[in-house]
Amino acid sequence: MRPALEAAVAVARAGEAADPPVRAPAALRKVVGFARLNQVALATIRRTVDRDDAFRSRVADEVDEAKVGRASWLWLARPDRWDEELEAMAGEAADADDAGEEARSAQAATRLQRALDAAERAVRRAEEARRRAEQDASTARQALTTERDARAVAEERVRSLQAEQRILADERSAAVRALKDAEAAHGSTRAERTSLRARLREMEGEVARLGHLVTEQGARRPLEPIPAPAAARPEPPPIDVRVVARSVREAASAAAALSDALRQASAELDPPAGASSDVRAVDPTPPVRTRAGRSGRPRRRPSSLPAAMFEEAPEAAEHLVRLPGAVVLVDGYNVSMAAWPTLPIEDQRARLVAALAELHARTGVDPLVVFDGVVAGPGPTGSAPRSVRVRFTDDGVEADDVVMALVDEFPPDQPVVVASSDQRVRDGARRRGANLLTAPQMLAVMSRRRTGGSAPTPRR
């Protein structure tokens, strides 16, 4: 019906604009100027057309049935039995609307059923995910319980090993004291034996002199026998220093094995987190298990120390740096930080290089010091002494790895000493057959100068 109403407005507008104008019904004049026809305007137009037959006939003459549709034309032209035909068309339209509504309802029901099926599948997936999450949580709880039990066992093992370490330390101290007492007793016995032998030679010489004198005087009477000297105190049974030294070395080996076991237990108790924090670095080079490596070169063996000299003693450091042809590999910042932790990095490097140059001049050892290039800053302001070789690592390379790798660059028969307190460096150097010095030992041996002067003091 809307096309008929719009056609009526168009005819009214055309009449008003004609010359002379054809006046539209008064009720339509209020809506002729509307740009858009709302429901109120449409209702006004409908009432006006229904009541004004002349205007309706005028509109019917102006419209085309093909343009406004059969229903709108019937309502405007109103031929015989137009109302019956219009009612029949309205019924057919209502039936069509009902059929469309049913189709739309069926489509909506189909969409709702699909949505319901999807929701049920989502519920099943969520339920399955919940069951898997519960299983994972149960597995995690069991793993946590097992880890706690293992940690408790490891802690008990650590306590046991610590107690054993204390016992071994006491035994070692006792062995050291016994060795020193034995050395003192042995020295006293040797001195007393030397004194008695000298006294005996003096008495034998006196007897020979008196016998010669009697012969010259022609004496016929026998000489009075010279009273024998008082019986010397019986010598104590000799002490086998080698047996005592061997016992001390065995005690030291046991203590070292115990220390390795404690480090392993500590690593088990403190595994690295996903990220990292203090991630314990591992030497990527496997330990040597044969007498010769893959290249066939003989395996390096650490230089032996004199009897009754312990590896951690300052005398051991002095002995090692004086070995013929010895080279000492220094973990630069590990040693400098132990001596001058409050100084700038550049000053630490300068002091360490100067101390190594003096050590070379005093002992003839060949020093090679390695610094981390990442924290090297601008590098040394001047050139290092020719007696000291200085290396800076590349970006991303640690000095620890360089120091350990350098051990294998020297001939197996050349003494190599690694100076570092870093346990990873010490373990890697020990596996490669090098001798070891701690940072305090290195500082102590560098401070033994022939001339006076202040010595670097390690911070504890």
C-alpha cells in the first residue's frame, strides 16, 4: 500500500507546482513538503485519499499499475469487486508470510540445534581437559613427594659426609702433628748420633796417641786399660718418614674425595631452575680415561711435590713456579678480585700483570693471564711487559673455558700450573693433568719478593 500513498503525494506536489496550480486537499498540504514520510504522514495521506474520491481518481489516472503494483492500483482505481480481490491478495500475502515465518523458524531451530551440539562438544572437551589436569596434578604431587623424599635422603647424606669430613680433617691434623713430631725426633736423634760419633773418634785418637807415646818411651809395663766410656743411651728405633708421609697423603686423598662427594650432593640439592639463576656450569670436555687421547698424545700428569709437602701449602706454590720450564695460567679476575676487590677493573689488571712480571723476574716462570673480554673495558692503557702474556676472551667466551683449553696447548712433559679458586676451572684443569694453585696461594707466591714492598693481601 505504501507505493499508492507515495504516488498520491507525488501527484499533490505536481499539482501544487503546476501553472496554474491544481490545489491538493488541505490535509495533504501539510505533508507535501516532507522529505521523508513517517508513519503519521502516511496515515494522514491514507485518510485523505479514502475520503476524497476526486483526488483519488486523479491519482489513479496518473499512476501505472506496473509501477505501483496490483494491490495499490486496486485501492486507488477501485473497479468492481476490487475489495474482494484485494482481500484475496491480502490472504495470499498472509499465507506467504506464515510460510516464510515457518521457514525462518525452521532455520532458527536448525541453527540452535547446531549451537547446542557445539556446546555439548565443548563441554565434553572441557571435561576431558579437567580429567587430564587432575591426572597431571596427581602426577605432580607424586613427583613432589618423591623429590622431597630424595632431598631428605640427600640432606642426610650431606650431614653424614660433613661429619665424616670433620673426622678426616681431625685425623689429617693428627697425622700432620705426628709427622712433625716424628721429624723433630728424627732430627734430634741424628744430632745425638753425630755427637756420639764425634766423641768416639776423639777417644780413638787419644788411645792411638797414648799407645804411640808408650812405644817411644820403651815402657815394659802394660798400659792401664782406659776405662770404657759410659754406655750411650740406646738409640730409639728408626722412624720411617716415608710411611708417615704416605699416611698423610692417603688422608689428604680421602679428604679430597669427600669434598668432591659433598659438591655433588650440593648440586643434587640445588638443581638449576628454568632460568638459570645460579646455573652451575659444567666443563664440556669429558674426563680423560686412557693414557693417551684421541690424537695419540700422551696424557699430561701433574708434577709431584716433595714428601710431606701439601698441595695447599704456600711452599707448594713456590716449588711449582720454580719448576724448570713451568708455565702458570692465571684466571685473571678470579685472582685480582681476591686481592683488590674495591679497585677499578683497569687497576686490578695493571697490578696483577706487574706482580706476575716480578714473579717471572724472580723465578723464571712463564706467566699467561686470561681476562674476560666482556668486562675488559677499554683494555690496558699501556703495553704489558714482554715477560707476561695477556689474553682477553672474545665476546661470549668465558675466561674459564680459555684457561682450561690452554692446558692442552702445551706439551705433556712441560709443567703447567693453573691459578684459580673457581671450582669449575680447577676441576677441568685437574682432569687435564695440570697442577693447581688457589688465588690466595698465587697471591702469596707473588708477594715473596727479594726486595721490600707491600704485598697483595687476599680479601676473605
